[in-house]
Amino acid sequence: MKPIGEQTVKALSWQLLYGNYRSKLGAEGWERLEQAVGAPAFRRMDSDEDCPMAPFNEAVLFIDRRVDDRRDHHRVGRALGQHLP
């Protein structure tokens, strides 16, 4: 397995995360997320383009800390292939 700094996710992953959680975070909350994690310009990217995985993982953690809904917590985890309590 590659080190996390070399792993990637598709821009589609960012686009789905945005589609599912932007409304829950609000415009300002999503902007804070983008700034905090160094999100790529995924809205202007082809969905098949590679993006670094580390900022995506940080975005999921950012969302998890701010969205108080266990179902969403599990849905985000499943999207990453994780089994969360």
C-alpha cells in the first residue's frame, strides 16, 4: 500500500461529499472546510481526475466533527470503506 501522501481519490468523491454535506454545513461552513483542508478545485475538475487523499480524509473528519447525525457519520465512513461505531 502506498503512503497516504501518495494515495489519491477521484474528484467524484469530492463532488459527492459536496453534494451530500454542503447544505448541512452551509456556505460558510463549506468554505471553512475547503480552507482548513486545502480542498482541490473539484467543482471544475473532471470527475475521473485524481486528487490527493489526505485532504479528502481531513474533510471527512471535519464533517464528522460538525454534523451531529450518526447516520451521516456511518454513511461517510462507508464511503471510505470504514466500519464506524
